[in-house]
Amino acid sequence: MKITRRVNLLATYCLLVFFVMFSAAVKADYSEHPSAQPFIARMVEQHDFDSFELTQLFKAVEKKQSILDTIARPAEKTKSWADYRKIFIKPARIEGGVSFWLDNAEALLRAERAFGVPAEYIVAIIGVETLYGKITGSYRVMDALSTLAFDYPPRSPFFTKELEHYLLLTREHGQDPLLNKGSYAGAMGLGQFMPSSYREYAVDFNGDSWPDIWQNKADAIGSVANYFHRHGWQAAQRVTVRARPNKNIVLAEPKTIAKPELTVADWMQRGLQPVIDLNEDVLANAIVLDGALGDEYWLTMNNFYVITRYNRSAMYAMAVDQLAQAIYREGFDKVEEKLNP
């Protein structure tokens, strides 16, 4: 009995040692990572960070395998447009957009006037990105960016640069880098800005001296509008128009969206007829998406291209456009009544 008990205790002890060692290996000490060390040295040399402080910071950062798994299978690559559309164009998200518009009507009107971007498109971006601020991400931004910078070779240069911007912005605003949370890709706040976008486009829209896109809805609204404005949003211009093919025309489902270079007239000559009258001199792209009732042909204008600067996906931009239009139809009269009782 005593021998058996000793064997069992020894086995239990060995298992505990194994799990402790395994847990330590899984967490990984990024201060010792071969890619992190030159990064720390560069931040010290180029931006005057303290080497010891950065090393201690990276000791607290954890590699997240779930992030690596998620980035390898983005929704746009696994879903049809018909399925992707169902996620965003549904009553709950439309009603949520109307409520967000009503709750923030003054800030949205001010943003529309300042930047020329319609309120419903600002609302739709926040609705698609974070369900109007309800889902802003549960990963520590430091964990997300470090995991992708140091352990995701296909996009390591991009995420390494974002990690650099993140450390700079947290220093600029006196934030603890370990406290902010965001998406698996390190996007932050109601509008899900990457750190470089935050530093370039985030604005203080309520006058309290710094752009708080995490808690301050006015700042988030102004920042999204400024992002669109700076990328060339054209006020009072359409985003998309449905088209029908009137002869054989082959369009591949878009992988990337380029700035429009052909005119509507060019596309009409190639066999695409817009379903409404358009200025034939307007520049447009043409795309086809696999909708619920078959192929959908669309002419997409400059503002569609601007939306894809936020996310390089045609399905994403189409979801934003259609959600914005649905929110406008349901909410415009209510907002007008609130602003002009």
C-alpha cells in the first residue's frame, strides 16, 4: 500500500511539473524571442525607449495561438456574399444603428458637416466593426500585435510596424500598453482603428484634448468620418449601383479593389447597364458577387473604394453600404424629428 501510494504521489508530482513547464512554454517569454530582441533594440535606438522597461514589458506578453488560427481563415475567404450579407443586414443590426444614430445625433450631424461623410455611413462602419461598441475585442492589444509580428511570417512586417505605432501611441498618451484590448488583429475602439490609423486619423471631437476612441463616442464618430474624408470621400456621390449584363461579360469575384479608372460609359459599352440613370462620365469599377438569387452585378464608385481603405474586401464594403442605406431608410425621419422638434 505504502509503495503504491508513493508511486502515485511521484506520478502526480511529475504531472504537475510537466504541466507547469508546458504552461510556461505555451505562454512564451517574448523578451527572449529572436525577432523581439532586434525590435526592442530598434525602439531604443530610434525612439529612445528604455531597454530594460521594454524587456520587462515583453516578459508579460503572451503568444496567442487562437489569433494565429483565426487570421488563417478570415470570414471573407470562407463565406459567399449571400452568407456574409446575412451577418450584417438583419433587423437587429439595423435597429441598433437607428438607436445609435438617435443617441448620437448631434455628434453625427457635426461630423457630417465637418467631413462631408453621411451620418448613416459613419454609423454603419461602427455597426459592422463592433456592433455599435458592444463588441470591441477581448485580446490585449500587446498580445495580438506581438503574436502576429513575431510568429506570423506572412504579415510580420505589417504587424511589426503596427506594434511600433502602438508603443508610440501609448507613450504619447501615458497609457499602460498592457491594458488596452482589441480584436485578434490589434484593432481598437468603436471604429477598430489599427495603431497607425489611430495616430494618423483619430481626432479629438469633443474637445477634451485627446482622441478617446475606446469610451468616447463623439471621438469615435469624428475619427471614422476623418478617416473617410482623408481617403477621398466625395460628398453627395453614390457608393454603388446595381447593374445588369446585356451581353456576355466575364467578371471575376474581386480579390482586391482598385481605384476606379473606367467610366460608367465604358462599362456600358462592355455590356453592363446600370439599373438607374447615371452620369456616364462618373468613374466606376464593376464587380460580381454570389448572391442568394445568383450572380449580382454592381458598379462601384469612388466612395466604395474609400470604404475598402478601411477593410480591403468588396464584401465588407458592400455590407457597409447596404447597412447604411437600411439605417437611413429606418432612421432618417426619427433623427430629423429629434434634431428639429
